[in-house]
Amino acid sequence: MHWPNTMTREEKPLPYPGQPPYWEVWKSLELLVGDKLKAIGVSNFTQKTLDRLLKVATIVPVINEVELHALNPNLKLVPYCFDRGIRVISWSTMGSERHESGKNPILTDDLFVNIAKKHGCSAGIVSLSWAVQRGVTVIPKSSKTHRIDENIRLVTLDEDEMQSIGAASDKLGRMCLCDRITGIQYEVDGKTTILGWTKQDFGWIDDEGNWLT
């Protein structure tokens, strides 16, 4: 299930929790598991949306694929998933140029560049290594052969480096790429939403703006 949101056939987003709500959709997916369909999972789910799904699920999602990088580290969501037997796959592990600066700080900021120099690798490899050492599965995308070859040459980061990267958002600020992907933004009741839901609906933040994942 790529998103917990639902839309009409006319591609109009429906407000939280959708109709049918995502946990009912999950029950329908469970009926398909068998000889040909071995496993089912979710994407872009949080503790909030998983809590509701797990109340009715007889099959626990095998994976939860989420945006995960140093500026959106999911320090609470990852252990939550692991505790429930859910693997985590990260998308956009190396960040994005969609950052408000117009640059990708995960590839350009001194915090990452200096660690990369120490290990004789690129800043992108530092980001991938950080995620993998946390037990997260990464699937980096590249159309260039030398990049594909480089992306499997991970390095071992020490504890101080792991902690520095995990706390990078304290220095550089949080980044939620969904805020910058125009194709999933919809105006609903005068508010900009992600596929019809607010960040509070998703469980990304609380009413005070504190990050929950």
C-alpha cells in the first residue's frame, strides 16, 4: 500500500481517514496472500497509521518504506517498526536538491563531507552507510554504472559519526520532501495538504509542530 490515503476515481483526494479507510483496504489485501502473493507491506506509514492498521491486521506488514535521511531520520519510527517485526526501507536516503537552499546539504555540508574524507568515500556513501548500520534497507537509484558500483561499497561509521549524522537536523533543519513534491499537494478547504491529509493526519507532527517520527 503506497500511501494510507484514498482518492476517488476522478483523482480527488478524500479527507482522513479516507473511504474506505486504509485499515479496511489492508484487510482486503490480506485475502490475496497465498501461493502467488507471498508478502504485503506499506509505504509512508507512521506510528499513528500503523497503530490503527495493526488493531485489525492478522498479517503484519513485511515492510514500511518511508522517506529517511539525515534531515528526516525517523529516530522513533524505525525502532517502532523493528519492535513489531516490520522491516524499514528508506527512500531518498541521500537527500535531495529540493532543499530550500537549492543544494543537497547531505552531499555538500561539511558535517557529511568531512566524514566522507575520513573514510575515503563520497558523502552519499556516508548517508547510505548510516542508514544500513541502523538496520534500514536502502535501494539507491542511479542510471550511471560507476554510481551503482560505488553505492555498494559501504563504510563502517563509528558511534560519534552515527550520532552526529542522526542529529544533523538539529543543525541543518528538518526536511520533508513531501512538502516539495508538487504532484502530491492538493488544496483542501483552503489548506495545502498531502493527498488530502494534513501532517497531523499522517502522524508526522503534532498540533504544536513537533515531529513524531
